Amino acid sequence: MCDVCNDKSGGKDVGVAAVPAAPVSVLWCDNCLRNNAVPLFVAETWLFSPFDQFAAMLTVDEELEADSVSVEMPEQPPHEFPLANWAGVMTIWRDGRGYVKLVDLWQELWAIEYKRRQEENDDKPEYRPNDEDDE
């Protein structure tokens, strides 16, 4: 099954190959290759990994204490496409829409990711270091 469109584009599987500028290989169909498509998770990594890199280097205790140091994802995306021009012409398969250029989709993806992160943060319990100090 094509890892880019999940066989929804009607293409025939071609084989496994590396994704440009990503350390991963996926199974491609001929339609996705022809449309310069990448998997959604790759585009999300390109766009949002700057907000995850710092946290990935911390232990759990350090992460809890580093709220003021971590790079928060802003609610509003940058005014201009934040990636290199070549990334903007890559396409993403979207159900019901077909192939959409990343440059035309990134603000929508930003809003979805921001909402997901807010909901994820709402589910975390409030951190209270050294509860015994409150006594």
C-alpha cells in the first residue's frame, strides 16, 4: 500500500524509496511520484519539528522545569511560507481534495497542529514541584 496516499489516488505501487530531506523511506505509487507528493507526516515534521527539538533533548524532570525555555508553537503562523521554496511545491494527498501543494496547505496544517497541541496540554496534569514546600 502506498504510504503517501494509502492507495486512494488509484496509482500502482512502484517501490520503496527515500523521502527528500527526510530520514525515512516509504512505499510510493506512480501517481504520488508523478505528483511530487510526500507523506503528511513528513510535511508536518518539516513544519513543526523546530517546536519539538528542544523538548526531545530533555529528561522528564528537566522538561517540567523548562517551560520558560522551550520553544512554544505560536497560534498564528508566520506571514510567509516558513520552508524553502522546493518544499512548497511538494504535494500532500488529502482525502476528497487529491494532491495539494504544501505552500497552499501549510496554514491549514498549522491550525490543526496548534489545536492538537493545545488539547494535548489541556490533558496534562498541572505540575507542582516540591509539593512539600507548600506546607
